[in-house]
Amino acid sequence: MSCSFDSRTVLDPNVVYSLDEGFKSSSYLTETLLDPEFGHAYEPNKAAFNKAHNVKEEIWTWFEAPGNKLRLTRFGAAMNGLKNMAPVEAILEGLFRPHGSCTPFHI
């Protein structure tokens, strides 16, 4: 298995990441919020992700597990893609401006 995300893949890494970990986790959001233990927890290992994937560790440790190398690589590719889509200033100044604003970020 390659260490890099295959650029010949039809789907973008952001899409695949969202459809895999993101959608699965979101489908467990109601159960997580209503759970007496998880609902008001601040621990990173008591999230909808943990219920969806039936794991006890937080997502970052799970990504680094031996069987998740492709997911870790895909997540890295997705984050790099997002980083390259927005200007550096967007972190502090925001990407979107109110309508009529004449800024480089106006869409």
C-alpha cells in the first residue's frame, strides 16, 4: 500500500474523508448527545466518532493505528487540500466578507 493518496482517484480526499469518518460520526450524533456519559463529556475519546467506529481512543491515536495508514494519509491529503484552497490570511481575517465588501476574499 502506498503512503500517498492516489491522485488518480476519482474522488477528492476531502470528499472521501467526509463520507467515511465524517458521515459515519454524524449519524451517531444524536445517540452521543443523549448518552449520560458522552453527552456532556469534554474528553476527546467520548465523541460521536467513538460511537460510530466503536473505539475507545481519540481520533488522532486511531488514525495512527497500523490498520488505518490509508485513512491517515487521506486525512493529511484532505487537510493539505483545504490549506491550499484558502489564503493564509483567511485564518485571522476570515474567508468570506459581507456582500459589497471590496476585499481579496470577496466571492
